[in-house]
Amino acid sequence: MRECSIELEEKGELSILRLDGSLDAYSFPRLESTLGQLQEGGKHRVILDCAALEYVSSAALGALIGFARRAREKGGDLKLAGLSPKIYNIVELLGFNKILEVCDSVEDADKRFGSGG
Amino acid sequence: MFYVVSIVAELILIAAFVLLFMQNRRLRRQRNELLQEKEATYGFIHDVAEVFAGATTVDLDNLLRRVLYYAVRTTRAASGAVYLFEPDKQALRARAISGIFPPLLGGVDTGLERAMSKSQHVENLVKTRLIQRGEGLVGEVADFGSAILLPDAETDPRVPRYELDFLQIRSLLLVPMRFHQEVLGVLAVVNRVDGQPFAPADLGLLQALADQASISIYYAGLRETLEEKMRIDRDLDAARRIQTSLLPKTLPRVEGVELAAFNYPALEIGGDYYDFIEVDDTHLGIAMADVSGKGTGGAIMMSVCRSVIRAHAPRHLSPAQVLKLVNQVLAHDVSEDMFVSVLYMVLNTSTRELVVARAGHERPIVSHEQQDLTILDSPGVAIGIADTETFERVLEEIRIPLKPGDVVVAYTDGVTEAMNIREEEWGLDQLLDAIRVASREGANSVLNNVRQRLERFVGNRPQYDDMTLLALHVMK
């Protein structure tokens, strides 16, 4: 499996993280440290662009919820965008689509942030 | 005329004096430089001896701090860091830092101006950011195994620039730490305290120090790995014992119902379990769970989950109700990054009605005679991740009247995500196919068919997740 690469784009208040590859127990700590740094820096509006994500472990998804919760406490959110059907299936199976906001695309997520979310 | 001669002679004399004075000064400077060099070399030889003294008894972190201390001293650097490869040999981690060492990879660094202690914040940034083989200057040195000397680092595009004065990188020197053909890590120093750029002589000294230190680091690293491995083994052993002790030793006997189950623990102990509980005289509870955390933490969570289900299952005919109670108890105990997916079903052993509640678990599959498989989908969130209100609002149970010949299969994602040597997943379609082919023969036939196909598929590849599967067959 390909190691996950993470690319950060800052767009005003928004932080867009593009994930490429597979997100599992071995690659998750890197995303975790990036998200931690964003949070520490007061960046609470985060979009994870999952369009190029090939695999995500359920444990990694679970850990994302903690970040989403903390972001919401600060008036922000962590939204998922551009999920492949396979990854959406994992999210749905775990019922995480009821907790995390799942958007069709980064633009869609961007708009939802714009409308006060 | 005499005056003129006298003045000229005097001028020559003065010029000679000036010349002599200047030459003297140059010689003195050269002598000082040589002395300094000699001092540095002597100091270095002494330092290396120091690093070695007691190297067999000190632990790795201690040794690295010592190596770094002498590296910084020998090269008169303002700060330095030792990066070592992680056990995966792909990523490097800063294991020791001296002074305020600026992050050599730019990137997310927005917290700096807000940080209470800037030096502490910078140290955390450097220590938490893993560097991949080939990534940035450190990754490059580690990958190629050759040193990089940047006397004038400010003009080099690979060097990050910082606004804060104490983070500015003016001169930079990185050397690989090698043992035989293997690069163990990278030793890096930044800015000389005297404001001079690092010189080739500094590179020579630092490389020599790194070469000597690498031998001790290699052996200290081996010891650390061994100790860590022993600790993990003990941890896994405890986890495995908990896990096996919790699985049912025998399957319950229910008239007219055939039950079968298997559980293959993975290399790194997942937290799968299944259980059968007597709800009352005519109801059998069937639980299957998968804890997201591994090791002892996961095993303890699984054991708590099992106890709570066992405590609430008797007399409760609604599986959703039981899962809500379990969630109420566990939601506070589950650490933030851990959750449990649970499938809980209650079978009425006289009417054969099955009630299913699914808290984020894999959807069970039902095979009916004369028609294709159905996948039981009911909404529900995994336990320990949502607030109680959301969990209870989302969770719904479904009722299935089972007919003679029907087979119900529950499983964990370790089965469908089992991998072969080519890193391909077995997948849901393969599982459905295995069930379809064997379900006419009953629960044990399904179980054996899945097991055989799985074994053929994965071959010798070690699996990282538990595989658990359970089948229930309503006999004719």
C-alpha cells in the first residue's frame, strides 16, 4: 500500500488537507501531528480532501472524530470531502456519517463552512 | 640632501617596522588558528573517548545526548540534532536536540507566535515531525549516506527561512551516521557561535565523530529494540490470554438450530470477540464485537464490553435497548481514539424470529433457500464515539422471521479485509460467494468453505487484524 502523503493548502480561515495514498495505523500519526499543529495554531476549519485516498482504517476514522469534536468546540469543524464509494462505505458502516460531515467535494465543504457551519 | 636621505631612510625603516609588525600579526594569527585547530583535534579525540566510555551500559537516549553534546562543542555550533531511523527504516525522528534547533522542514508552523514557550514549541515541532527517507535535507543525507555542508545556507532554496531571529539558519552541516552499509541516522548542526560559516574541517571532525558514535548507537539501538520487543511480547501475551479466555469454550445447544464460529487472532491482537448469552428460556443473545484499539488496551476494552452486554442481556428482548445501555456505560470509559463496533442479535428459539441491532458493525448476511442473499442493513453508530443522544437517535433494530434452511452469517472486517501477498483484499464479494455456494449444507459448511477459501487466498501472509465469523442455521 502506498504511504499517505499530506498536502496542506491554507485558504483564508480554511485549511485544506489533501490526502493521497493509504491512511492506516502506520501513516495516521503524521496526519495526527498535522491536525494537532493546525489546532494548536487556532485553525479550526479543516477540510480533508479524500479524493486521492485509497484506503482508510477504521481506527484512523475513529481518531478523526476526536479532532472534529475539538474543532466544533472552537466553532469550527472537520469535514470530509470527495470520498470514493469504497471509503464512504466504511464511513457509513461505522455510522460515522452521522457524526462527521461528509461532502461531495472540497468546493461543497467550503460552501458549507461559508454558511456558518 | 642629507635631510632627504635621512627622511627616506627613516621612511624605509618605518615601512620595515610596519611590515614586520603586520607579518608578526599574521604569523601570530596563523599560530593561534593552528593552536585552535590542535586544541579542537585534541578535544575531539578526548571527546570521542568520552562518548565511548561506558557506552555499553548507557541507554540509547543518553548516548545520543552525549554524542550531540560533543558534536556541538567540536564544531562550535549554536544548536544540533540527532535524527535516527524509526524501526520501519523509512521515517526519521529527532531523538536528541541541543540548543534551539530550527525545524529543517518548513510546513505547518502557525502555532509559534502563540506558543507560551517558543523554545519548547520549536523542540516539539522538531521532535514530532517525522521525516521520510529522501524528504528534505535530512532525508537526503539519510538516503544517500553522504554529508551536506552549506556554509552559506541562506542562499540555498532547500533551507527553510524563519522570521524569528533565533530560528534563522545561516550555516548548516549534516553528516550521515553509518554502520557498515547501513545509515542509522543523521547528525546535524546549525550556525557557528562565532558567526563564521562551517568549514570543510568541521565536516571532517563531525563525520569522524559520527562514524565513531555510530558503532555504539547501533548496539544501543539493538538493545533498545530487543527490550521493546520483549515488552510488546509480554503485552501481547497478556492481551492474547484475556482474549482467548473470553471466547466461548463451547457453542450453546439450541434445538433445531446449528451454530458454528471461528476466531483467528492476528499477529498484533485485534479486539474481536463473539458471545452467546441466554436471555431467557426462549431467547438466545448473539453478540459480535470488534474493538478498534489493539494490544492490552483493546483486550481490556473488549472484556469490559463483554461483561456489560452479559449484565444487560438477560430479560432484555430488544437488542437495540441492550446496546443503548452498553453505550451509556462505555461511552465514558472509552478513550477518545478507541471505539467498539458491536452486532447484537436476539433469536427467538421457538418462533425463529431474529431481531438485529448494529452499532457500526459489519452488516450480517442472510441466505434464504430459493433466493439470493440479503444483507441486513440497520442504522447505528459504533459504541464510544458519539454522544448518547446521537447514538440512541440513530440506532434502530430490524426483525427477520427466519425460515427453515436459512443461514445467518456475522463477521468482522478482518475477514473481508484479509490480505494476500500482493496486498489485495479478499473482499465482500468473495465472502458472499463462499456463503452462496455452501449455505445449503448449513452453518458448519459455510464456516469451512469460508475458512478454506480464506486460507488459500492469504497464503503465508501474516494478518494484522483478527478474523471472526459466526454462522447460524435454522434446520429443517
